[in-house]
Amino acid sequence: MRNPPAFQIARKALTVWRVYGSIQTAILLLVGLVMAILTKMFDWSPWLHIIWFGLPMLSAIFSIYLFPKLRWERWRYEVREQEIEVQHGLFVIKRTLIPMVRVQHVDVAQGPILKRYDLANISISTAATTHEIPALITKEADELRQRISLLARVAEEDV
Amino acid sequence: MFKYRLHPVSALINFFKGLKELLLPFIIIIITSGGIVINPNDPDFWPSLIPKLFLGVALIFVLYIGVVKWRTYMYWFEDDELRVEYGLFVKKKRYVPFERIQSLNYKEGIFHRMFKLVAVDIETAGNSTEAEISLTAITREQANRIEREMKEAKKRLQAVIVDEQGMEIVAEETVVREHVIHAMDKKDLILLASTSGGVGVVLAGILAIFSQVSAYIPYEKIYKEISSVVSIGFALLASVIAAAFIITWLISVLMTFVNYYNFKVVEQDGKMIITRGLLEKKRTTIPLSRIQGIRIVENPLRQPFGYATVLVESASGGDDDNKIASKMNLFPLIKRNEIAGKLAHVLPQYTIDTPMTSSPKRAIPFFYRFDLVYVVPIIAALSYFFYPYGLFSILLIVAFMLLGRWQWRSAAFAIDDSQLTIRSRFLSRTTFIVHKNRIQSMEARQSYFEQRRDVASVGVTVMSGFGGSSSTAMHIESQHADELLSWFERERRDEIEQ
């Protein structure tokens, strides 16, 4: 396949995704602990402990270490005068092309965790689809939004 | 400004509509309240009346609402707008400029027929699944009047624009040009019904009947006296299945007749008008400029005989059967080789039959490989729990491999200057035809395994009513995937031209 788009998302995204992964793992661990106590109390099969502690372990390996790393390495984007190109994916690499003329609006969103790390998500909507570029530095995200909406306005219809 | 009311029959129609919604609660109440007690001396008589009293009150309430809805609903024409006003406590007003109206859709139910009325749904380009304004029942003349007012308003608007440019106003008399593109006769209807996806209906029918009959099938005997049951049991089973088939087939023929009776597609002033229906006449308008793409669907029953269904993806709301998806059935049943001819004057920009590039032979495993991921555990479970007969489920692997191969044979794409054609199969073979200026986004997908075999899939999304509708060229050469992306890109193409 052809060359990937030029820009990578902020390195800090990796940290944020690891935070998300940690939260998920913590919740799983908590549930696992409760289940383990119940297993002891009601004399369920001790083999169940493999599940109660195995799942948080898998979650730690995959959603804290492996997936964020892969995902961050894959993520690429490029905003050109006539189109936006985005590449992402974990197992399946997806390459998306969105012509500027089709862009209807651009949103910037920022949750509490993203805000702490001074990051923001951009989502680009066409009449039929929505595409997200996650975890850009807030200032860059705002600039990009400005730029896309400007380009989208001047892009000419090719009917 | 004279304000019009809907025809009084709309009160009745409103009432029946309300009743339809209450039907299920009614049935539940009647069943749970212990049925009907006739003897007044029965101690259960008076208590059993209470639920019915509620029903009575509810009924009167629904009727009252129906009448109020009709009494408070007004519509009129003012300032090149269609205005409506309704509501008892909260007055609601809605003004729709005539120029924004995309289509007027007519429907005729049984009540409408009796009084020569129509229901009119007025649709605008807005992103809503429901009609902007819905007039429950008005006379034919009134409907024509709305259409006339709309035309005049649009003409006036054009005149104003011409005026501003300081040019002479040319009063252009629009000649109503109308020609029939497609019509279906009774023979087509029967063919349509018998080859439609009614397989599901048939199966459901068989299961329903079977579940009723199964109580009478002597299973124990079947196990005990296999030899004698082979003759009796199979005869019984076969006749039940045959009867089920015939009944469901008849029902599906009947339903098709009711829904598609007198099906006709007419082209008029840049719009396609579809009329159909026996008990309830429906008239749907599709502005040609709103059509985003064409889908030709050939199901396995029709493909061998050269028949297909043609759907259009439209940016305005869909017909009643699928409001959100907004695929409109343009030709429910048509000979594959007649499509190009019939569409040639309405949608000349679409080339129906183009030579296509297929998916490469080495991509075949990708069409079934993923299915095996969930099929293999099922087979393992079946083999384990139903040993030894469960082992037969291994044949499922063969079935899925054959299906995958079949899907591979259909997977293909074609591009020319501005048109993209994608062919794919799940069970039915679907050919999707779209123009570059209608594609909202394009996505190429490649898994690690696909990368190793140098293949990739490319999907496009077009606008369709409320949301989007996608189509994917599955597992084609990577190099072709790149070609598709470059075809869709504007900048690189410009570079080549310079």
C-alpha cells in the first residue's frame, strides 16, 4: 500500500490511553476481588479464581501495554487543501479519505482526562459519516479545526 | 387569507390510528381480566366489568382526541409558504416555504377511497425521518391546489432572481412531460412474490406449524419402531412441510399483490414518481437530483433466471417500508439486461454494464477464514454434545468454504472517469453504482494477513436518508486499492494533469 499520511498524533496520547487502560483494569480487578471473596464464601470451584485474576491480568497486558502502543504507532493523519486522510487501526489498518467538499462540520471535544493532559479530540462530520482524530494538543486541535472549516468553505463542488 | 380544514373523515382516521396503538394493551386487559362473564348473577359479573369500563373510557377518549385533532388542524397558503397550525392547549405553527418542498407523497387507504380523498406527506430536504407536514385526508382537488400553488411560487421565485439580474423575464411555460419507465403486470407480481426473500417467512411458517403439530407426533414411537415410522412419520412430516410451503407461498403472493399491485414508475419534471398498492395506494416521489447511487440486487433465486431488483439510495426520506435506510425500490423485479435501457433516459450518467476487475485467486481464503473462527467452536460443541451424529457438523466447514468461494467469484470493482462500481455478495449478489461527487468518504482496510498476501478491501459511504449506506470491494489487489484511493483523491489527480 502507498505511503502513510505524514503526521502522528501527540505522544501524550499514549499516556492517556494507558490511563484509560489502567482505569479499566482497576475496575476489572475490583470486580474480580469481589467475585473471589464470594467464591470463598460460597465454596464455589477454586478454578474460578483463574478467571477472577486472569482477566485483570490480560487487561493489564493488552489494554495498558500492547494496544495503546500499537494504536499510537498506527495513527497518522494529514489535512490537505482538498482532503483529509486518516490512518488507524489495531489489527486491521484503515485508511480513510474525506474530501474537503464533503465536510459539513468539525467538532473539538475534551473530557476530564484529556483536559489534564492538555489534549483534545477532533471529529469531522460529513453528511453520512463521522471521523475522529484523537488526542491532539489542544492548541493544535483548535488550529486544525479552524483550518478544516476554512478549507471546507472554499473547497469547490466538483459536480 | 382563507384557512382550510382537513376533510372530516380525518377524525375517523385519527380514531382508528389511535385504536391501532391501543390494540395490544386492550388484548392484554381482556385476557388478564378473566374474559367475558355473561350471567349477571355470577359473583364475578360486576368485578369483571371494571376493566371493560376502563376500555370504554379509553375508547371515548381516543375518539375525542381524533375529533379534536381534526377540528384544530388548519392549513393555508401565504407568502409563498404552506402554513399549518394545530394543537388544542399548545398551538403549534409550522411554515414551510414552497421552494424547500422536495416532494409530495400521496397515500390512499380504504377510508380515503370511499370519499375520494388522499393523505399527503410533504417532505423537505431536512434530516428528519418523518414528513415535515402530514395532511391526514384532503380532497383530490385540494391536493392538486397545493401542487399548483407550489409550482406558481417556485416560478415567481425564479422570476425574481431573473429580475435582479436586470434581464428580461422569460415566462417559460413548463410543459408537463411524463413518461412511464416501468410498470408491472400480474405475471410479474407472481414471479416477484415467489422469488422474493420469502424463504425466511416460509421457514417461520413451517416452524410455527411444526410447533403446533409436534405435540401429536409420537416421538417415543419414532425411537422405538424406526422401521415402521420411516413410512408413516416421513409421510406425515412431508405433508406438513408441503402444506406449510403452499400456505406461506400463497400468503406471500397475496401480500405482494396488495403491496405492489399496479406498480408503476413515471418520470416527470426531473422526478421519479412511484405508485403502487391495492388496498392502500401509495405514491412516492424521488427527485432525480437527490439520488446518490443505484443498487442492483440479484438474489440466488432470481440470478439464474436473469432477474434482479433495482434500489436507489436517496438523500430524502425513504418509503414506508424502510424509512431510515432510505433505499427505494425502483424496480422490484426486472430482467437484468433491461435495466440499462430503462435507466438510460432517466439516469443517463450511470453506466450499468461495465467490464470489472475481480478479486485475485489468492484472496479466496479471506472470504471464509473469519467465519471459521466462530464455526469451529460450534462444530466442536456439537460434536461433543451430540456424539456421534454431531460430527456431521464438520460439513459446515465445507459449506462455508463453498459460500466463501461463491462470494469471491462475485467480488469485483470498476472505475471510469467519475463512476465507481462495486460488486459483492453475502447471499444475494449486489452491484452498487455511484459517482465520485456522491461519495462521502472512502476507506481502505488491510489486516496483517491481508498485507502478507498483498490484498486489501475498499469501502465507500454515500448519504442515504437519515444516515449513510456503505458498500465494500472485498479483498482486491493492494495495488488496485491504491488505485481506488488515488482515483478518489483530488490533489494527486490534479498533479498528474499539470
